Amino acid sequence: MPELPDVEWTRGRLQKWMRGASITSARSDDARVLRPRAPAVVMRSLVGRRIESVSRRGKWLRIELDHGVYVFSHLGMTGEWVERSTEEPTLRAERVRLDLRRADGRAASVRYLDARRFGRLLVAREDILEWRELGPDPLADGLRVSALRAAFARRRRAVKETLMDQTVLAGVGNILATEALFYARIDPRSRSDALSEAQVGAVVRGLRKAIRKELATRERAGDEGWTDVFEVYGRKGQACRRCETPLEHIVLGGRGTTFCRKCQVRRNSRVVETGA
Ligand SMILES: [Zn+2]
């Protein structure tokens, strides 16, 4: 599932493709991705609008058009924005959920593709609830140890689950949480409300490192040959890169969680029991 670095990379591309452009045609027949409003209604509200900017909070994108119209986009599991030649088939072609053409003379359209259709596209006149209720965004707002510690203290859950709570921090998913806790050397089952200021500081540094690394990998790979190299995520049973102990895999809060039992210490006595 796309997390903050993927969505930030997408934002940069959308901004490059669309800022300042006017929409001459908008086509979609996908009522599921565009729920709750009908595709025809949504499309009518886009044609003739000029795109002012593209911003991001967490995993949400907000395309701001003139006359106070916003398009909100969440990529879900498999959503992606691409620029394609208008010669390529559009609607009815598999996976194309939205096709936008711009008044720039280029024979290309900007398209939203989504194989599994868990993504969302919403057109609104104001910020939607899902956008407003997000916690601080690590890139847009920065990460502050004191604020994060206060948010951790209010939640009596495993630190990994707290990190993935979008009202605590926007954009942190399974990958960033898993990697950050490895860097911080904290067992993902440790309770967030029992971490010391120094330990929260280590989580913040771990998050910064994981985000920076992911953004750099994205930039380097671009569209092609995109492969992730993670420290622990997805490396169940393989040797820890720090101590060579085989990495553990448990289910925590319904999500697969990989960590090193030796390097990642239970930082407090109040450990959440998972039965795993
Ligand atoms: Zn280790």
C-alpha cells in the first residue's frame, strides 16, 4: 500500500503535469472509485477548471482547482497517477478510472489507474473530513518529540499501532512504522504510553531516516525498475542486517510485523500481549 514517500513522489509528478493547466475533458465511468457521487456529476464539475496546485497530507492528495473546487485522491492499495499518450485506449481499457485532458496542446492525458479499486476520488467544495482529521504530516509539519510523546501517552496500545494511527501522524503505514522501530531499536509490541522521551526521540529519528531513504529510492528509480530495499520489512526469517539473528514475524493489530528479537528491546515492562 502506498505510504507517505510514494504519495509525496506522486504529488510532485501531478504538480509538474497539471499546475496551471485547464481541464478540457474529464472522463470516468467508475462509480465505485468516485462514490458517493455519480461520475457524470463529478466530471461536469471539473471541465473548464484551472489547476492551481497539488498538495498532500499523509496518504491523501488534494488537487486544488480554481473557483474553490478540490479533488481529493487516496491511492488505496493499487492506485496510481500516470501521464499517457492520448493514442492509448482510455475508458473501458482495464484499470483506467479517470482520464483528464488539458488545454496545453500535448497529445497526452493524466490518468488515474486502480486495479483493485480500493482508492478514492472525491470532488468537494471544502476540505473533507478524512483530510481534516489527519494528525501532523512528518514532511509538511515536521516531527516534534514533545508532541509525539504526548500523543503516544494518550494511547494505550502497541507503539507500532499508535504510529500507524493516521490521527497521530499522517502517512505512516506498515513499512515506515516497521523500519522506524528497527532503527530506534524498540520492540513493536512495547506500549506507546510507556516510552520515555529519549525513546520517542529515537522513534522520531528512525522515522526521519526511513522517510528519507524511501524518498531517495523513489527519486532514483523513477518509473522503472522500482525495487524496495528494506532493513526488516518483508524480510521474515532472513538474517538481521545488524546481528544476523533470523527476523521474527508476528501479527500485531491485524498487520504483519517483522522485527529483530535481539536488537529491538522491549523498552518497558508494560508489554502488549499478542499471543503470537
Ligand atoms: Zn538484530
